[in-house]
Amino acid sequence: MYVATKSEVNIYPNSFYDELNIDMNTSEPMIAKIDIADVTGRIVRNIKIVLQEGSNTNKIDMQSFSNGVYSIRISNEQGFYYTQTVRK
């Protein structure tokens, strides 16, 4: 896991049922891309979010997802990259 110095990320709960929370604390405004991939690597959802400087909380509806393991990848154009594996 790599976290750039300009952002901090917390993804919870793990395991999730119907909703996944992504908290990000950023030192400057940015646009982030969230890719959610299944165990085969197929992107099952991608989301672009606008982050303000400071604390940001995003809730992602996961009710339609099948039980399994998912990789959450967060990136932006400034080179920030974060990944975490979660279970439903």
C-alpha cells in the first residue's frame, strides 16, 4: 500500500454489506478516481469525486454487488495512488 503525503485514506467497514465509506483527508482540492474491481480484475464500478481541502467522506452504495473480494483503487492526476482489498 502506498499513500502519498498529500492525502490520507480510510476505507471501512471491511467486511461491508450495503455501503462502503471512504474518508480522505487532503492538503489541497483535487479530483480523484475510484475504481472498484472484482477478484478477476474487472472494473465493476468507477467513480470520479471532487475532494475539498481537509476531510472528505464518500459513501458508496454496494448493495448490488455479489459476495466476494473487491479491490478499491484511488488515484488522481497528481500521482496519488492507494489500493485496499475489501470483502462483502
